[in-house]
Amino acid sequence: MPDTADFVQPIPPDGPAASIAAAPVRDEIFVRALDLPTLSLKQARAAVLQQLDILSPLPPAEVASSVVLLGPVEEGLNRFAVGFAPRALLERDGERIVTLIGRLDGEVIVFRFERPGAAPGKPDWAWRLELATIAGLCLAIVLAGASVRLGREIDRLQARTDAANTQAQHLSAEAASLARIGAAWRAAEATRQAGVVDCALGDLAKATGGPVGLTRLSLADGQLRARLNAPATDATLTALQAMGFRATTAVAPVAPPPASSADPAPPAPAVREVQTTAADCR
């Protein structure tokens, strides 16, 4: 996390700070150790500001502070190095961020101070880029969560749409069947054969033992043809045949297979259409 990224920065032995490591620490930089039960630099800076009049060797109005995380010292506590620099020293440099060297327990520490009254034309782009990266990651996480929720909602809506389409198709088929049956009834009524239709429907109800579901009904030349919405059972076919109905799909008798044959007998075809005539209806 960027809030705990400023650890102690070691100075290379052959780098430009080699002469500083060998020379006494500049009197302008005062370093103090601070142990806190947190790893957050933000909370450490807030604690320093609250106790600035106690920790700082100079008046709070004349000093700037910088905090660097050193690491854990004991269970639950972490040590921070707090550097104090006079504001007059920071104003000598033209950069917005001023880097100064300090020591704590013989260890060289790099502190970064923001120069008071820095020119607006020299922003800290590294810090801004870091903040922008964090904001981008947070936005990506939020968008990913929203995308997952949106996908689930789309799936639920699609399931509802599919169910509604199925119901609509079923209702459309029923409406078409009713329209065809109504047309057949009106045609029979026009030719004074409505009694044949009424008689046939009554016999169908008796054969099935209840309401009859039809998908098609036609009457031509005194012959009524009905299509059931479900295949007729053997018992229903027997009852219909006793009342004069005939199945349009004849079921051919199947000879018993030889004793040596292991193949099962083919299933009988499903019968869904029956027919009768005015002479058969009684």
C-alpha cells in the first residue's frame, strides 16, 4: 500500500551520500524515534502533528516534519523515524520536494520534505501518479463487482423472458386451436349438423372420463375428425371404438417374435386423431 511505502532508504556506499555518511550529521536536521501501534504513515503523521510542540526542537510554526517507517520493534508496535527541518532551510531549494539526510542510532535515513510555498508549476508527479493508480484500481474493482451483478440480473431477466415467451407460445397455440374448433362449429351449425358435433364431443367426454383437450376439429361430408392434444390411452381407444369412433392411425398387429430373437417388439404408434360420422353418433 502507498501509505506504508516509505521505508528506510539505504544509501549506496559509493553514491553521492558517501561523503555525508563520513561527515557529521548537519545540525539543521533533527531526528527522533516514535513507536506507534500502526503501520500507517498517515496515522503516524497525524500523531506527529498532534504532538509537534513536544517532539519538535523548534517552534511548530518554524519547522516541517517528515515520517519514515523503520519497522516493528515489539509485538503490536512499529518504529517511525521523524525528521524535523527548519522551514527556512527548505525554502533555499527551488524544488517542491526537498530531500535531506538524517541519522537515527547511527543509521542514515532519507527524509522528503515539501517546500513551503512551492510554485504551482512544479507538482509532485510521482505522488500524483501513485494516487491515480490507486484510484484506477479501486474503480476497476467497483466496476468488476457491478459487472458481475449486472450479468446476474441479465440472466434472471432472460430466464423470465424465456418463460414468458413459452407461455405466450402456449397461449397462442391454444387460441389457434379454439379458433379452428370455433370455425368447425360454425360450419356445422350452418349446415344444420351442429348436433353431430355436440353428440361427438359428448361421447369423447364419456370415453375419457372428463374434459377433452382438442387441438383441431373438422366436419366435412358428415364425417367429424378430432385431434386430441395428447395421445389416447388403450382404455380410451377401446371406449371410443365402442362408441363408433375410429382411429385414423391404424395399429397393425405385431406378430410375436421368435423364441430365439432377443429384439423387443416395436412400440405401437401414438393415436391422437379419431373420427366418426353422423350415422355412428347416437
